Amino acid sequence: MRLIHATVWMFCFALFFSSASAGPWARKQGTGIVQLGFSTIGYNKIHSDDSERRPLMADVRDNVVQLYGEYGLPEELTLIAMVPVKFLSATPQLQGASKVSKSGLGDIDVTLRRTWMNKDGLALATEILFGLPAGSRSDENGLFLGDGEFNVATRFVAGKSFYPISLYMTAELGFNFRTKNFSHDVPYGFEAGYGFLDNRLYAILQISGRESISNNPTLPPGATAPESAANAAGLYGNNVEYLAIIPKVYFKATEKVGISISYATAAHGRNVAGGAMIAGGVLLEF
């Protein structure tokens, strides 16, 4: 069987990043956070290249264990890193067909954030993200652990704290420069959170999206057999678009430890999985 892993990394990014990130606010120098998270999505339908929801001939499961960290540097700089380990499997719906699986390190993201303004609860920042192609694409069944291309994304982030009201909002807009015949895209997002129980419990709603500028065809010239099969099913991972709605709960168990639970589903999608993702994580401040 030749199947390729559906492109769900953008959901992982949205879920983990928003739970732990300080938005545009800089981490104090010498302090930071570490979050260990887990996400899972199972699906047998996809949003294809024409954005229509279509059935697959297999049941796919994508589990991710991810380490996320932020560390405060001098000059209002914050260093951010995300390292995922992926566990993929596909079970064909044809009787007698065997389940295939693949696991290993996924693509790594390293980001540098510069906070330019933080006054009266309003903060503005810019970020530059480097996407490192650490995930393997050598699986003969097409269960790829990464996209195989180096990318650089720039992003503008704004945030507002309404203290003493326990309410905050953030918004972001960026541009993702991709290589190896992948189309560039425009990520965007909005998040709002409200605190309860003396700010120990936060109810959060995030809207996270991505639009491709479609400067390259979804299937590149000279594509391999697994890539061609993936393109036919809308699972190659190029020209990715989505609009994800993500409700979330964050509980601060102690002064230094927090727990998050998230649920993500796509209101719109192109070349992404047609299922919902559940994620959770434990965060440690230091």
C-alpha cells in the first residue's frame, strides 16, 4: 500500500504554540518555560486539493509527542524551539490488507521573537521562524515524518492585556517562505482568553489559519510514486490551507506548573486531514 501522511503539522503547531506561548510578550532574561505535549488525530476523510471533503481507503492515525520551550534572552529577545516525535499508522479498509506504521523525529522549528513595545498592556513583536527538515521521507509506504524542505517564516504579533480584568487577546499575521517546489503561504491567527478562580483557570478560544499563494503546483515535476498517490488523494502537503477553531482550557496547578487540554477542528481545509485533533500538555516555568 502507498499512502502518505496527511499534513496535520499545522494543527499541532497551533495547539502547542498557543498553550505555552507568551504571545508578543518577551520572557524575562534567564527565565522560560518547557512544555511536554501530546496530540492525536484519527481520520478516514481528507479535504482534497479542491477543498472538497473526500473519503480515504484507509484509517490513518497520527500521534505526536512534542517538546516545546521558550527562553528569555537580553534585549527583549525570546528563543523558542519545538521538537516533535511522530507515530504514524495507516490501516487499509480492504479486507486482508496489513496495517503499516512509521515513527521517529519530525521537523523541528526554531523561532526568535523580538518584542518592540510593551506599554499599558499593549505589546507588539516580530518573529522569524526556521523550519528544519529533520523528519524522514524515506518510508516506502509514504508515511512521511516531515515535509523535507527548509522554510523561513516571518510573523507580526500584537497582544493586549485588559488587566485588572482577567482578559487578553492576541493576533498574528505572517508569511512562510517554502522551498523545493512547495508554495509559499500566509499564516494568521487570533486568540482570546479569560481567567477564572484568581487566574488559575483560563478558558481560551483560538482561530488559526493558513492560506497558500499557490505559486507552485501541488504535485512537483518528477514526483515519486508515493507522492503521486498522495496527490491523487490530496495528501501531499503542498498548497495547504485551513481554518481551525480551537477551544482550550489551561489550568495553573501550582505557581510553576500548568496543564492544558485542546480540541481542534477545521471549518475549512485544503490538502489537510478531515478529522478533529485532541491535544494536552504539561507546562513547567523556570
